Amino acid sequence: MAASRTRAYVEFTREMKDTHTILAPNMLPVHFELLCTVFEHEGYRLELLDNEGPGVVEEGLRYVHNDICYPALLVIGQFIDALKSGAYDTDRVALMLTQTGGGCRASNYIFLLRKALAQAGFGHVPVVPLAAGSREKHAGFRLTVSTMRKLITAVAYGDLMMQMGNQTRPYEMYPGTTDALRARLVAGLAQQLSVGQGLRFRELEANLHAMAADFAAIELDRSIPKTKVGIVGEIYVKYAPLGNNYLEEFLHSQECEVMVPGLMSFLMYSLTAEPYDIELYGGSRLRALVLERFIGYFRRIEQALVDAVAAQPGFIAPATIEHLQELSAPVISRGVHMGEGYLLTAEMVELIENGYPNIVVAQPFGCLPNHIVGKGMVGKLKSLYPQTNIVVIDYDPGATPVNQHNRIKLMLAVARENLLP
């Protein structure tokens, strides 16, 4: 019997790399478009899913137990809805899903997805985990150091466009200027990445500074103050419009300036967790040393991103992971790594200190780690920062956008009262 048939999962074979299209959920539209380009340069055909609507939730509820968190339900429902749509040859398609690991239900998404696929009649569809430490072997897919370097570069580009774009869009003199610039930059970067350019550190640095200058050149009118609102939370509902009912768009419609911490912070938080655990609890010092050398490269890219934004007057640059650790130290231990862990609390402190005291904490209902590091930290943060105005919004199949928006509007009403002289 072939080795692939003895596995507990369907292998993505070398032949499939040439014949199959890989489908992936779209959590961050700008970032993921660039990530798609990276994978295409590596020889894969990757397509981001954009199917939405009640059918996605219904498929998720049909095949996922309702005790499982909302992001799993949505992502699995989106995959099955796409496979049932007839838009794809299910004999020539594979699915890709990130695998976080650790004490979070997200560690089980791959297995939940495979179980759902089998029940829905798609058990033959391969599922490829996107994780650096995955124990699964797929002959047709390898996440090499080179690929990871390209992915982190794409994340840096995406973060700059997201964060600087959010600081210009509410004030632009000519509506649509920011979105047009983003589209032009994404197209240009995709062209570079498709031929292996924009990846060397000097190229990355030059691109980031040029992009930041482009955003700074947008004509703005800041004469009318906007309500400054930050968004934190579980990584999927924090970023994905499908998961948070287009939270950013709603806040923009309420005349807000929105700040969303970047994906780079989450990656750095995840990368630096194991060396710190080894320091706290013991383990291989050699492994910690190797990881630190690997992390050093990522730190250079993170610093290049920070420097590019900071070089433009009037713009708030993202914090480095070291600064985030310093910010969270008076509130929560750096050793808290469940889910978003100390990072979520640190991002709230960063937002408050940068002038965004109004914060929406987006969390899947019943997500224990986020209840602790998000909702559980509200009282402490208010004692340290009395001006803090935080609302915690649960996202699940039973929560209606109307109720969510009404709770956010109450928070915004308080924020506007605080703006009055």
C-alpha cells in the first residue's frame, strides 16, 4: 500500500502542486493578496475565498459543534460552502489553514476541518497546515526558511499599508485617494514579489520608506476631529470582515479614525514565546539560542517597518515587540501565552498611550484566553488609565450585527462626550 494511503490524512503530493488549486480563507485582504503572490512565486496556485452570507454560517453549524469557537465555525463553513458551490473541481482542489498550536481550540482546527469534510462527502480533499513546526509530511508542500522570509516581508508591506491607510482615510481631501494608493501599491509589490524582487533587506527598506512617503503625500484635512478607536481581540475576528461583521467599515461610517495593531506584532509574539518559556521553565538552551538567531532577522524587518512610518511627521508608528512587552509588564505577565496572551493586553495599553482610549475588544463568545487577557484586564486598565473607554463585543452565530453595532454606538457616545471641552 502506498505510504500516502497509510497516513491519517490525505497527503498533498508533488503531483498535486501542478494540478491542484489551494483554497484559503481571507483574513486580511491586503496582506493575504501579497501572501498569495509569494506562494505563486513558489509554484503553488492559491486562491483566497470570498464567499459570504448565511450559507457559510449554516454549513459551519451543520458540521461543527457549537461549543467550538466562532472562527472555526466560519472558516470550516466557508470551505464547505465553497466546495458545494460547484465552482471547483473537488478532485483538483486542496485547502490551506494556519495551525497555531498551544492551549487554544485553534490547535484543533485542522482535525475539525477534516472531520467536517468527511461528513460532507469531501474526505478526499487534502488539507495543508500552514505552520512552521507541523509534524505532518506533505511531499508537495514545504514551508522552507526561504518561503518564511518572503512571507514575513509581505506581512511588513501589508502592515504599513493597513496602519498608514487607516490614519489617512478619515481625513483625505479627496475621498477614495487612500484606497486607490493601496491598490496601486499592492499591484506594484505583487509584480516585484512575482519575480523575486523586494525581498532583500535593502529593497524592503527602500520600499517601506517609499510607501510611507506616498501615504504622507495624501492631502488631508484634520480640521474636524474624529473619534479615535482601536480594535484588538482574537486574531481572526480582530481582522477578518467576515468574522467581525465588517467592524472597520462600520466604525468608518461613524466618523471614526480606526487603529488596528498589525500582524507583525502577533508573529513576533508567537516567535518569542518559546525562548522565554525556556528561560522561565527550563529546556534546551541550544534551541533557545538557535531561535533567537532566527528571531533576530525578523526583528530587523520589524524595526525597518517602525522606522519607515516614524520617519513621516504626524503618523503613529507601530511598537516593537520589546516595547509591547514593556507596556504590558505592569498589567500582565509576559509568560501568558494562551491564545493572544499578554499581546492583547499590551496592544490595549499601546492604543491608549497613542491617543486611542476608545477600544473595541472583538472576541469569539466563550473564548477563555480572550476573556482573561481582554475582558479580564478592563478593570485594571481603567484603574491605570481613567480615560479608557472599552467595549467587549462577542461574535458568534447568535449575535446579530444590530446588537453589536448598538453596543459600539454606546461606547462612541461616551467617547464623543469625552471630546467635548
